[in-house]
Amino acid sequence: MLIAFNKPFNVLCQFTDRSVPPRPTLAGFGLPPRVYAAGRLDHDSEGLLLLTDNGTLAHKLTDPKHKADKLYWVQVEGKPSDEQLQQLRDGVVLNDGPTLPAKIERLDPAPELWPRDPPVRFRKTVPDSWLAITIREGRNRQVRRMTAAVNLPTLRLVRAAMGPYRLDDLQPGQWRQIG
């Protein structure tokens, strides 16, 4: 079984939380029993999360050897210069080593998304922009660290696709079986 789930902002990619008070988890969304996240999506990120009851499939979806592209729509603070975009395309050096080259496109107009709760902070004097960033790695907070490395802090991050699987019209908290 393979499930596409639109993970809301501030929801953990696990079914339990030992924090006090506990944070929202996947347990609150009526997902089928015995499915687990294939990969992670940070607590403060949104969008496509794949869940499966098949360990082999989960490994194939997440192992970098299989090179499944992950597409993110990223709202950044500032207007990216051509030089900043090229740095991201070439790969940037992070504290755990250089990243692989990324596919980068400007998104203009911005993607049509659901409102986020709480909303992204808005500053009249600082513009923001949207980028489509496609990577093949999956390091901890990688996209946020990449944009920060080129002086474009991430304000909002939404995973739109993973390999051939797309978020499409799923709203936050909704899921569908895709396999």
C-alpha cells in the first residue's frame, strides 16, 4: 500500500510524540494502520509525505542510490539574483559537505496554495520570492540550509513531488491511496 498525504505545517512525521505537551502527529489524520513515513518532512515544512506498509518500497523511495527527485516550492526572503540561483544549481557547501547540484526555477506567479496557520511573517520593506527546487539528496533540513547558504532565508517550504508522485489537489491533512 502507498499513501500520498499532505502533511500540514507543525505536524510531526511520526505517530507518537513524547513532548510535554505532545505536538500534533500523523495519528490524528485517520491514516490506515501499519503504514509508516517513507522519508521525513520537517515539522515546520508542509506538503507531500508518502507512507507505506512495504519496507522494500520505503527503501526504494528514500535511498539516494535510486535518485528519486524531490520537488519543493520554497518561499524565500528577498529577490534571488542570477548569481545566487547559479550557486544553488552548482551545489553549495554546507557544514556536512557540498550538496549535489539542484534544479532551480523561479516561480512567478507564486504557486496557488492553501493559507498556512500561522501565516508566514510579512515585512513591507523586504520582498519575498518563490522558487522550485529539485534535489536528489535528503539531508536534514537541506533545502533550508541551501537557501540560507546563498543568503535567501526560507520562509515557507512545501514538498510538491517525490519521484513520480505528486501532491496535486490534496489539501492539508488529506490523503489518498495511490498504490
